[in-house]
Amino acid sequence: MKRKAEQELEERGKKQRMWWGDGNQWERGEMIGEGSYGSVFLAFWKKPLWELNLNDTPPAPVMAVKSAKLSDSESIQHEAGILSDFIGSPFVIQYLGEEITTIDDTGEEIFNLALEFAAGGTLDGLIQSYRGHGLPESDVRSYTRCILEGLVHIHNCDYVHCDLKPENILLVPSDTSTSGSSSFVAKIADFGLTKSTKDDMDGWRGTPRYTDPDALIDNVQKQCSDIWSLGAIVLEMLTGKPPWDVEPDSTLDDFLDMVAGEITPKIPTEISGLARDFLMKCLAVNSWERFTAQKLLLHQFVQEPQLSEPSHSKVKVLSSSLGSKDGASCFKPIEDYRTNSAPVPRIQPHRVLRYQLDYRS
């Protein structure tokens, strides 16, 4: 039975790849995620890397490509425009380029956004692997510093991410550790709901469980809201449990009633004093009392953190065949996003861009 299900899934994947088609210089691999924004695929260069004639650093052999019909690609185009402002930050998922392809039999245009492939999956997948227990605090400190570094870059570029949560933090292999095992860098991803601080700040967007209660209640989402979301992520890493105990069938009104009574998630007493103090700087009820990302980088909790060796084995490195379902959440579907009066800006149809998606002769 399992084999039959696997065969059906493989056949469905082949049909999906054939339907979406390939790029000019890259070919589409397995689908690793899908949602209302479109689908995400592995992608590979058609020629070996040694044949590339690139002026820049050669790209990785495997990419992740987000694809959607051009007519339905506002969110991905919005993300592409924002990611192009973040080139150079090692703590934001790398933007590799865009390309518009055409489906052969219908002529329909597809917008494709190429991104760095996160072989370690998501921070959410790592947290789930601990089965309700928290990560070692040394690991939490290390991942928190990575997220903070990325957040400083985002905020310095005058943006609010608006949807920070464990599913949108990706783990990318870095240098090998002293024991020879892989270590991972946490990188911020999924900018489909990100907005500029120069835009009208009224309205909120994102995932309620990780959204600043002030933003939900006052209907205003600013950079200090990202700090609250960071605190919620750190709390979940430390405890293994989401910041709020929400029933699966809860409505937004139910959730608002709950957070209005509590405002701040419960911080357990068994965590270290440094961790507790850091969380209080992030989850302060009054938004103006929260530390900025830049100031949080100076907090002792994130000073020279080191990943513990045992936890490296918890990060499941995904192969290019992507047999692991954990990897399928590299790009989380956005069906659970609940937005109100803060729509994603409408984007005019893109011209074809091939930044690093084309070979240079």
C-alpha cells in the first residue's frame, strides 16, 4: 500500500514538473511545497557548474524555485522585489533571480523566483524533532543570533517582515564543525507579506499565533512587532511548545479574546536568567519598551553562542531527492495567513529578469 502511494506521488510530481516546464538554463526537479501562492520545486542547472562562465561566485548546484501563473504571482513578485534589496546578507535566504517561462501546450506564462535551497529544512521541523521538549539553550542562542543579524539587515532597509515564525526560518549548512558534522545557519525567509516602513502601517498581516497582540488589537504593525515575533520564536525553541495554546478550530475572535486577557505568553521559570531577561526585552507589553534588533545583538544571551554537537544530528539534511517530508515545509503554504486591511501591494507584471539564472558567455 505504501509503495503504491509513493508511486502515485511520484507520478503526480512528474506531471507537475511537465506542466510547469523548465527554465532557459535550468530544469525543474521535484515539488517540495505548495500553497495558495503557487508551488516550490527543486531546480538544477542544465550544464555542470564547471562549464559555467560566470563573473560572480558560481551558484549552488541545487536551487529552490517558487512558481505561479503570472496572473496569480503578485505575492511571489512582491517577495522577489523585496529580496533583491537584501542581497549580501548571510542571514536572509539568498535571492538568485527571476525568470518568466511559458507552458508549451497552452502558452500560459509562469513567474519563477529562484532561491537558495535550505538543505536543513525549517526551524519548525527541528523544533518538532524534539517532540515537545526544548532545544539545548546553546543552540537557541546560536539560532537567535542568526535571526537577529538578519532582522537588523531587514529593519535597516526599512522593512517589517510581518510573518516571522519557525516555519519561515530556514536552516542552511555552513562550515563543518570540529567533529566533522555539519553546522547550520538560520536564515529568514518568506517575504510575501513584508511591507515597507514608508507605506501606510495600518492593518496587520501574518500568522496570529506569532503576531504581536498589540498589532492585532490596535491594527498597526511596525518593526517592534517583529521583535515580539522573535521573542515568540525563541520561547518556542526553549520550551518546544508554541507561544499560545490555541485550539485547532479556534476563530480569530477566540484568539483575540484569549490574548487580550494575557497579552504576554507565560515564560517558564526553569529557563536561565539570561534567556528570561532576553524574552522580557522582546515580549514587553508596551511596544516602545521592547529592544530593537540592533540592541538585542548586544544582549549577553546571544554573545558568542555555540551550537551543541548532539543537536547537529537532529537537523535532518535533505538530499536532492527530498525523501523527507520535513523538507517539504521549506516554503510553508500561506493558507493559514489571516490578513485584514493590509493587502499585499499589487505589483505590475515583471519584465523577464535573469539575474544568475542565465549563463554569461
